[in-house]
Amino acid sequence: MKLLHVCFLLQLTRLLALSSSSSIRWNRDAETRTSKPWFCHSIDCPEFRNATGAESFEIREYKDTTWVSTEIKIKSQDEFLQALNQAFMRLFNYISGENEKKMKIDMTAPVLTKVIPGQGPFCKNILQVSFFVPPELAESAPKPTSDDVFFTTFQGTVFVHSFQTMAPGPNGERITQEAEHFGNRLIDASKAFVPEPYYYAGYDPPFRLFGRHDEIWFLKEQASGTYRINLK
């Protein structure tokens, strides 16, 4: 049995509902569609393919995508909110023109947070927060002017648990509970996955009251061993 310790909070307190007029073709259940998933609303989201629809959760295959990212190290839960606000504003400043071309870039979804636990009781956790780069800029996005902002890529297959929340809790209790519950469901279903890091995807600004959508992602992997998820 392996005990997974993850402290996690994500509260998108400053996410703005900016719109994009671009259209993406989506591949869902081996069928190409011209509409985006409903939870993307009017902004760009990364394209994915549903590998199966028979489970109580999704298995998505993401093609290679480009993201603009930043990292914050934290040593206690008390630092989470401040760190995540700081990370968000670094990225928001980038798309607002703090780049080499002084280009303004439309907001996208989701805001994706990768939680990388510290290895040991005195090690700092790392929160890597990312904005999806619109497809038309994937090869030509302007370079950040801040040393704290950089480009990353993401490609792979993920197990996805969807839920709605308006209140993640002062220390991210709701997010942590959802991740713990989902991880144990995957274990009970004998799914091979990477227990850490895990991802939280938030699609909505805080002022959206209805039709909210949040997700927990675990990477799929051919792995051996037995895990029990405990995020407390």
C-alpha cells in the first residue's frame, strides 16, 4: 500500500470570462464534430478524443498541445491561495501583453493546475499553473518577458472525473476530497494510473453561478502495485 500525501487548493478568484471567436473541430467517440464541449462555452479548449464511454468516468486522449505555464513552491496550506493568485496573475499578465510582441491573447480554458508533491515532510510542493495556448498560436506564441513564465506541452491519456463546485473550501478541501474519491474509484476499478502528480482543471470564472464544470485528471499508465489514495 502506498500512501499519497497531497495538499491542494485551486480557487480561480480572478478568472475573467473573455471570449474567443475561433472554432475548433473536436473528435469525440471517433466522430468529428464542429462544436466544442458545452463546458468550454465560447472560448478555446484543447482538443481531445474520448477513448471510451462505458465507464462512470471519462478516458480522454489529448493530442500534443502547447501551454503557457508558471510554477509556485509552497510549504504549507496557508500559502496556497496567495500562491495560486500569484500564478494566475503571472499568466494573465502574459496574455494581456507582457510578451515580446506585446500581443493580447484571448483567455482559454481550462486553467490547469498540476500538483507536484514534495518528496518528504520538509519539502515544498510545486503548483504548476497553465493556460492553454490557442491552436493558431501553438507554433508562434510570443515569448514571455517574465523569467517566471514559460511554455510547456501536454500529450497523453487521462482518466477524468467531472464535478461542480462553487466553494472549494478555505484550504481546497472540496478539490482534495474529489481527487481522493476519484483515485480510489480508479483503484477499485483496477485501472492503472499515475497517483501523483494529479491535475485540477477549472473551466469557469467565479461569478458563473450555473453550468459550472470542474475536473480531476489522473494520467493513465501501465503500472504495478496497489495504491490507496489518501489526500488528507
